[in-house]
Amino acid sequence: MKKIVLNVRTSEKRMAVIEEGKVVQLKMVQPSKREHVGDIYVGRITDVLPGIQAAFVDIGTEKSGYLHRDQLLSYQNSDIKQKESKSISSFIHQGQEVLVQIVKEGIGSKGPKLTEIIELPGQFLVYLPLEASVAVSRKMRNEEEREKWREFGQEVSHPGEGAIFRTLCEEHSVEMVLAELNRQRKDYKSILEKKKSAKKPSLLFEAETMIDQLLQETRIETSDEVIVDDFDSFQILTEKLTCSVKRYNGKENIFNRYQLEQEIEKTLNKVVTLDNGAYLVIENTEACTVIDVNSGKFQGKSNQQETVLKINMEAAKEIARQIRLRDLAGMILIDFIDMKSSKDQEKVISVFKKNVKADFYPSMVHGFTRLGILEVTRRRTRHSLAETLLSPCLHCDATGLVNSAMSVYYQLERDLMEYERTDTEAVWVDISSDLKALIDDENHKLLQERSKLSIYFTEGKEMNRSYLIRHIGTEEEVKDRLNRYLS
């Protein structure tokens, strides 16, 4: 049974998935760092580079998008001889107008990765408006069910379109699935209509909200429980889910209520202690993520080989959880404690593979190197949890990471909203200089509207990306305290 906790009342949207008492997934979406994977644009080709078989596309964002030849519709629709013999210049030219979708967020100096092969994901299926193929999720094990949905897809598909049916179809009627397919067709038709009159470049379609992501990426069983702190979201989820959906209406922030704030802090820590006393060290670099397994206090009661195997198998389970929890992606190198036996290595790989199966984004295991490092890759589509919440520390020449000013601002918003249904009228808050620079008149007004409080700020001395609530009370009390402090 899963418990899913949604904090969507505040500006920063947050989700936690809890399985067997452990948090296995955390998702944070900040307005300033909205994920763009799935967004659809009409853009223009600015450069065509035959040397790398790619083009750059102006889609109206800060950085141009990267479009590889293999992601062009004209290339996909050509025969094998043309694919083998022709350069990208034969399929696309500078200045050409293109309809593209973001498939991978821009990272660092790189712009987003694009495709012309549009996909519209839903709860039950992924609609392929430009690809005449029908497929069924490999996670659907029952062959009769697979054939049923394959035949259904072929029967209802219009010429030139297709669909990929998700595992969730097994538990729902063909009428519900067809209704979603028709909604997706309508969405795509609307995109094409917007394209006719839109300026180039222009955003035509914004991808899913956090609720949509939840429905698409998390398999929710009838025995599961979803708890949400927003009434509109509660109504949407009640209509779409067959499991228990509850609305949280407490004064305390929902993540505090379910002890999830501490879990976020743990997840941002590079050291993870295992139940048996061993521990992991997780280091993120620009090129890859390195995970080191250490025996720590674990001694074991058997011989050294068995002790090492026990530690590594326990570590493999936890590493699978941490990859999903932290949303690690790209190249991941795992330095297990050295194992002499190839059979032991295979056992560890087997445990790891079993535990990453629940992850929506698959991890590819490439095996152990000669140095005993397990190589793993996981598809990168969005920013990791650390990239969302942290930024370089300015007091150590950017060699460390601390909470970003934006993350601290959202934490302040959550703290102030806990006074919303109390007798408190006003609050005086000391804030650091970087937070003061962030809270302009517009953000100040937004905080007051959300918390329904009068908020007075002063700049605290020797504070780094932090705040201190100095006094709460009536408007008169807070003003009096503040005047005495300033005089």
C-alpha cells in the first residue's frame, strides 16, 4: 500500500510517495524552475550542422533547442537507403518552421533537447498523433490482456496515428480509455489551430501539472491513499482515482504533519546510513554521480566474503531507493565493497535490478568494470532534487551547496501560511540580504495575500539565506515592537 502526500496550496508544489513506511519519491516544482519536458513549440531552424547531424531551433527560450536528425519526421518517414546516404541538410533547412516538443531539460550551458515526433501522455495511454504504431507497456504481463489492448488500439486508431497503452488499462474499461484518447485528439487539434495564428517562435502547449505527473508516473492501486491540501486538486483526484482520496485541512503544513520536512533534509545530505550500520556517500559532479559503499559499524558474524556480500546487497536496495528519491540521472558509478566472486557480483546486480523496477524512469545496468565499479545509466529528463533546491555557497567560493534563496523564500511562505487561521494579524521577520533582494514589492504583496497577514521585514546582520520570525501578534503590537527596535 502506498501513501501519497500532496502539498499544492503554496507556490512551490511538493509531492511525496511513501511505501512500507519509507519515502521512495519526492518531487518539488518551483514556479521559477517549472519543468518544460512535454511542452510543444512552433520554432524556426537557426543552424543546420551536418558535422554532428543536428540542428538548432529558436523556440523563444533563453537557449536554442537541440534537434538531432533521428528526431525529424521527414527522416523517420524516409526509406532505409535515404537514411543511410543522406545528411541532415537533405531533410531540413535554415529558416524552416518546425513543430517540436521538449524531451529533455536544458542542463548547464546546453539548451533543451527536442523532437518532431510529438507525444501526448495521459493516465491510460500515450497518444502518438504522427506515428502509426500501437504498442502495449511491457509491464503488462498477462498476454491475453496485452493482445486485447493491442487489438483495441488498432481498431480505434485513425490513419497515421497510434498509441502506447499503459499497465493501468488492465483495471479500467475500454470506454474510459477511449474517452481519454478522444480528449488527447482534441488537445492535438487545438495545438494545430494555435499554430496557424501563433507568432514564430511560440509556446503552443504547456505540459502536465503535478497532478498530471502523479497520474502518469505513479501506479495508484485501489488500496492506496492520497492526501492533498487543496480543495480543487481534491475534487480532480476524487473524479479520476478509485482509491481513497482525503483532503487535509489542518493548520500545520501537510509536510510537517507527516514528518516529511526531515526527509527532505536527509535526502539532500550526501551521507546515507543503512539499517545495518554501513553507509553510502553520494557525490554529484557535472559529469556523473558517484556512490561509495562503506562497511561503517557493520561487523557481521560470518566470514569476510559473506559479510561483504550482505553489506553490498543491502546497499543495492538502498541505492535503488536513493536514485528514485533524489531523481538522479545520467551516468551513475557505484563503488561497492570489493567482491572477488563474479557470482556475488551477479547477486548484487539482481537485487539492484529488482528494486529499480518500481521506478517510472528505467535504469540501465551495464555491469561491473575491471575496477569493480558498477556502471548504471538513468534517463535524464528533468533537474534532480538537489538541482531544484540547492545553489552554490557564496561564502566558500562556490565549492559547497546550500539552500537556494528561492527555496528559503518558499519555506518562509509555508511557515507564514500556518498562521492563516489564527488570531495573528501581523508578523515581523528578519531576513538575510539575499532574501531581501528577492522579495520585491510583488513578492511581498503575494506573501501577504497568501498568509492573510501584514508582514514587516528588516534585514538581519550576519545572516546567510535565512530568516527569523521575530514577533507575531496584532498589527499594533508588531508595529510597536518594530518602532522600538528601529529607534
